[in-house]
Amino acid sequence: MFSRYICGMRIGLPRLEPLLGGSCRGWLLLLRSVGPRVFSMASETYTSGAHSAAFVTCPNDTVAKDLARGIVQRKLAACVNIVPSITSVYEWQGAIQEDNEVLLMIKTRSSKVSALTDYVRTNHPYEVAEVISLPIHQGNPPYLKWIADVVPE
């Protein structure tokens, strides 16, 4: 590794001048393609999508707290936020429904979403429980590391 000013930027990279011909354009192309990975490796390593945020709606606070505690105790998630008093409007059995519900925001490993879904389906009072998840692409590196530390593979 060496530290050098390239195109007005001070960077530390292995000696790649023979491969890139020392041109500013070559360095910029390299940084554009690997820059985000180099940055993440320099701070904390996180693979995009390794963790997920899952969402579950519950009929009331009691069900929400029971599910949240069970999820965390079983190491299916590192954290469950309970968001009170949401209104859901949806179609069920051909009619438009409107209900007050409680939302669980669940942070976990993507590899645990299937087990999380099974747990919710087994313990939730709804005939069709909502369990949806979205991959986490970015976040505070120490927080993402904490999720990985708390939730085993």
C-alpha cells in the first residue's frame, strides 16, 4: 500500500500504475468500480442485503409485545420496534376493511426471515398474518454489526 495524491485526491492503494498507465482517467474508472467496496472495507464490512427489515401487523398491543418478546428471545431478530396505533385499509373476503393495528418493525439477518415467518404464522391470531421483509442495503456500520452479533447465522 502507498499513499499518494491522484487526480487531486489523497488515496492509499496498491501499486496499480503499470495496469492503469498512470492516467487520471484510469484511476477514476478504477475508483468508480471499486470505490464503494474499498470504502466499506476501510470502515466496517457489510454485504448489502445481508440483513432485512421485516414488518408484521398485529391486532393489539398485547399480541405485538408477545410476538416481539418471542422473536427476540429465540434470536430470530436483534430488535423489534412496536409502533402503536396505525390504521390499515385493506380488502378481505371481497369487502374493504379498516382496522386499528400495531406494527412490528423487525431487524434481522436475511437468512432468518423464513424462520421468523414460520414463528409469526404459528403464534399470530390472524388467519393470514402479514410478514413482509425488505433487504437492508445501507446503514450505520456499528448497528449492522450489532445485528450480526446478536442474531446467529
